[in-house]
Amino acid sequence: MSFQDRDLTCVECGQSFTFSADDQQYHREKGYTNEPKRCPNCRQARRSSNYGSSSYGSSYGSGYGSSGGRSQREMHDAVCAQCGKDTQVPFRPSGDRPVYCSDCFSKQPASSPRRY
């Protein structure tokens, strides 16, 4: 399928932003069915304000259900430090280290061996 750049309107600030063909292809590859509702600036501002709040509640516990089996992993929204695309990671980014999408992470050189 061929994608074309589309102009969307941000629900937060009302500004127009481009949902690029590359971003549309990325969304499809990741299985996302909804198009973005916020411009990149408003998405980043929303993430920044959510990470600093303590309103996550107790539903984000140890990651294990009462049956003793592993429950679904909690994912957090982030922006890839290399390509700038929206991604999700299994940890809450603190902002002091870069976060990468899975494609860019796999291209990172292996870190030096750890000494124990």
C-alpha cells in the first residue's frame, strides 16, 4: 500500500501537522489502528507532564496477576532519540538517557562488556 502525507489538526492546540507517509507506514507496521490526534509538540508536552505526576495509581504493580502467571507488560509512550518516531517501551523513561524505537535500538553498537 502506498501512503501519502496527510495534514491533520491537533486536538490540543488546533494547529495543523503532517502525518507523513513514513509515519503512516510505521504505524501500520506496529499495528496501530488510530492516527495521531496531537501534534508532535503536544504529544511531547503530554508525555512530559504525565511522567512527572503521581497519578498512576496502584494498577501498575509488580506485573504479576493473582493467578501467579505473568500479566501484560505495561508500556510507556516515548519518542525515539534517533529517528524521532513515537514508540513504546517497557519502562518509564526518566529523560536523563536516550530512548530508542526497536529498529534504532537494534542498530546501536553493543555496549562495552560489564565487569562483575
